[in-house]
Amino acid sequence: GMVGIVTGGASGLGLATVKRLVQQGARAVIVDLPHSSGEAMARELGAPCTFAPTDVTSETQVQAALALAMEKFGRVDIAVNCAGVAVACKTFNFKKGEAHSLEAFQKVIQVNLIGTFNVIRLASGEMGKNVPDEGGHRGIIINTASVAAFEGQAYLRPPSC
């Protein structure tokens, strides 16, 4: 009966999380970019699921996703942060004689760090309105990360690197 929002919920780990929540009897909001397959996935999963087209770096869009959860399901108990981007470039490419793009690095920080914090701060505000359970808990926030944090990704470079 819990309600969860899952960022990056239209694919990969995020989609697997949404599916597990729904299988376990929860309701879920797929929070992902407008051009993702979020709408199709929500339709496929049926009534316990909905899609909120959202850029996690936008305060107003995350607020709208939470408002949708409240409107459709009446509460938010779980926030799972799976949204993330990766740019695996060399810090300096000596063959090309150029440095890693600062804009690309800033995008990674915006989505993976600031976007995650944005969801945490806004979701915790909604969860704080919940009546505490017998253990005094009002909700849970789960942040995920990629195995790329521990294993180099040298061969996954986009063509621009």
C-alpha cells in the first residue's frame, strides 16, 4: 500500500525498481525525462503506476512529480534515486590535444549530485507530512549508484571524447 517515486524510472535499475514496487503491492510514479519511455511503461503497469515527465535538476518539475503522486495516490512513502548520466572521457586526450569538456562534467554533476539532492529535499518534505508508523518512520529515501564508481569505464566513451 505504500507509494514510491522512482527517478530514472523508465529504464534500467529505475524501471526494475518500479516493477518490483508494483509487484509488491505499492503504487509508483515513474519520474523520468519527457522523451523517455515512462508513459508507455506506466500504461503497461496499469493503475498502480503513473508517469511524471521530470528533469530532476528542476525544482518546479520535481515539485510537480510529487504533487502528481499526492493527487493520484494520496501520499509519498518512498523515494528511490536512480536517475543518472555518465560521460567516460579522458581528463586530457593527448591524441586529440584537448581537455575533457567542462560542460559535459557539469551536466554529470547537475544530474547525479544536484538532481539527487533536489529530489531528497523535496520528497522528505512530503514524507514529513505522513503519520509516523509504529517505529516512528514517515518514509524512506534510497540513493543508488553505478558499479562505474568502482570500475573504470574506458571503453564506453561517446564519440565526442
